[in-house]
Amino acid sequence: MLHPMTSTSVTSAADRRISARQRYHGPIAVRLQGGRAFVAYGLDLSVSGIAFRCDENLIPATRCELHFSVPLADGAPRTFTLNGVVVYAALAGAVNGFKVAVQFQGLSVQARELLTEYALQLR
């Protein structure tokens, strides 16, 4: 599932953001549609999606399941298991691997509210 990307696709992908992203630095368990799984490291998060760093260059349109936790203002972490689709992947540097952006799909009302709460507390 490796796919070479050009820097042009990274620029156009950044222009398509649906909602503002906030920093998110934590582990993300990623399970691809075929069942393969790995751990990635979060970069940023919004109500519409997440970006992370990993060792693989994933093909756009790849479906995945993401499992991660965010700390909310009350001090309790909230854990999410969300479905998404890869929007883009690009080389982040020789040491850092690839930056991958995933758009969430089928968010519940509760998940949307908790992600909004996380974003608002970082402003």
C-alpha cells in the first residue's frame, strides 16, 4: 500500500481543510481496511480529521480505523475509535517518515461534541 506523492498534492490537500486543526501529540493505533495495524504519532486533530506521522506512505482513499485518546479540561482522557479515509500522505523528512491526513467518516454526535470540546480548550 505504498504510494509516491508529489509536493503539489500536499499543497492542494492543505487548501481543502474543512475545520481548523489543533495540536495533538499522542499515539494513534491505526488499523487498515485489510487488517494490518501499526502505531502512529499524532500531529494535529480537528472535528473533521487527524494528521499523524508514520513509517508508511498510505494510498489516498485507504479506509482505516483509528484508536486514540485526548485529555479534556476535566482531566479525564476520552478514548475514540473512529473510522476514516486517507486524504493524503507525503514525505515528512528522512527521519520523520510520512505525514498522513485522515478525514473522519460517520462521526457520532457524541464524538463530534467531544472533539469540539478538545479543540475549544486549546484556544
